[in-house]
Amino acid sequence: MIKFYGYKRCSTSRKAQKWFDDHHIKYEFQDLVAVPPKKEDLIKWLTAYQNRGLRYFFNTSGQHYRAQNLKEKIPTMTIAQAAELMANDGKLIKRPLVVDEKHLTCGFKEDICKETWLQK
């Protein structure tokens, strides 16, 4: 089952949800601000997709990201440190985070969603 970590007040999350709904892709929604993913899950995903880099997973345009000066810290950050930050503050995670047992996407780009979620 696809897990969709989004935020109801985020226009990108809403746009992605509409796209998934329009394409009849079933998913389980979880508000990543109210209930962020667990640190263990984040470590698993950050490790499995480390070729994308830690920055891929962070909401780099968010206030929480800028307030903590994470742009300067990410290059030397460990996966465990990044997972700890994101598990404690869901607003640090790029929205939406969509994952199943074989795929993961952060953010919403229609072409990437087509390639990832329609080719199942």
C-alpha cells in the first residue's frame, strides 16, 4: 500500500493528492506535520535512496529549514542526524513524501509521478 505523507495546508500536497485521486491510485494519507514518519522509517528511506542526497528529502524552501541554517549543515550531516531532525519536525520534510515497498518520491513533479506511480 502506498503511504502518502502530506500536509493539508500545503498546496503542493493538495495538488499531488488530486493527481493520485484523478489517476485512481489508492494510498493511505498521513499528515506529516501532525504525525511525522518514525525515525527508523526515515533512516531506512534515507539509506535506500542515499544516491539522491539528503537535500532531496528536505523542504529547502521552508521557514523551519532556513531558521536552523540547514543549508550549511546538510553536507556534513549523517543519515541518523537527518532522520532525527525530520522525525521531530515534519515541516522539514519535502512534501509530499510518497512511499511504498519499492518506490519513493519527495515533492510533486507530474512526470516523475507518472514514471514512478503509474508504471507499477
